[in-house]
Amino acid sequence: MNRQTNKKLNLKNDIIFKTFFSRKGNEKFLIDFLNALLKIEIKKHKSIGRSKFRTINTR
């Protein structure tokens, strides 16, 4: 089996974290995450804008 196929992305990585939780359609994941972290219940949210990330070449 190819190693690349089994590679999981670590959401602790700031760029991946921001990209995942800011993506339209992932609002439920963000709300669930914040509910668990803050131990409160968020019932509705308001979108305040879109984040745009550039690819950074580290090689």
C-alpha cells in the first residue's frame, strides 16, 4: 500500500486548521469544535468574511 494514501493531515498544523475550518460548508465542524472547546452551545453563527491562503513552497 502506498504511504501517501494513508497519510493523515494533522489539524494542529495552523494552515490546515484555518483552511479546514474556514471553508464554506464546514461550519458545522467549526461549531462542534468550539462547543467542545468552550463548553457552551453555539446555536447560530454569522459569517464575517472569507480567508484566502496562498501555497507556500518550503523546499
